[in-house]
Amino acid sequence: MVTIFAVKHEEIKQCQASKELQAFFIGVLVVYCFIICNECIIVGISMRGSVMNTRPRQRLPLLIYMQLFLYVPELGFSILGTYWAFSGSSKCEFEVALAVKITVILQWLVLLGVFVAALVLFDPLGSRALVAKEEAEGELLRRQAMKEVSFDVKSFIHRSYVVQ
């Protein structure tokens, strides 16, 4: 996208909606720079600590919410680019219009992928069904252990009286 903007800069200026197109390209590039920087920070913080030591990763939810906030302007630029590219009133060179259309389609695919991944992977309630299942299994194990202890005590008492 940077290459298209640099190479076709003069053609972009000659378009009827050149201000909107320049705002689209520059805005998308700036938002993507922020998204990439935030993702690098997320990766760096995610590598800290261990499974049991989560304190070094305590600020990670803040960065994830920031990442979510960064998708809002990306969505806005996707809508702007979709309107500009597919409205038919752009009156620009074919290569410029094609570049914007491809960019917009790829943006929508990325946003769709992020949305699907969030639905599949993100569990804000901490998987209550899983917790309930684990609690039920724990209760079953506790009852089973109590039966074994009870059986062991009974057999010990029985052996104590039988031996005497």
C-alpha cells in the first residue's frame, strides 16, 4: 500500500475525490502502524513470566483492549474505502481504483478474521461450563476419596478387633 501511494501519488491527486483517497491511504497506514506496534508489545509482554507466574503479564488485558479500540478506526477507514472504491463516482485511473478495491477487500477479510477469532478464542466469562464440569469432577473425586478413607477406617477397625 505504501508503494502504491508513493508510485501513484500524482494520479491520486488528479482524482475527483483526491482528498478522501489521500485520507484513506494515510489513515490506513497510520492505523496499521499503531496496530503493528501494539501487537509487538503484546507479543513481548506475553513472553514474560511463566504459567504460574502471571504478574509480569498483568498489563496484557489493557493492551488487548487497546488493540480492540484500534479496530474501530480501521473499520471506519474500511467503510470509507468501500464507499469510495465501489460507489462508481471516483473517476480515477483504473490502477488506483483497483488498488483501493484490493486494499478494501483485504481489510474486510482481516476484520472478518479478527472477529471470527475473537468469537472462537475469547471467553470473557472464564468458561463457566468448564468450571462447573471441573467442580462436578472435583466433587466426585472428593466423594470417592471419602469412601476409600471410610472403607480403610472400617477395615482397620475390623482387623484391630479380629486380631485381638
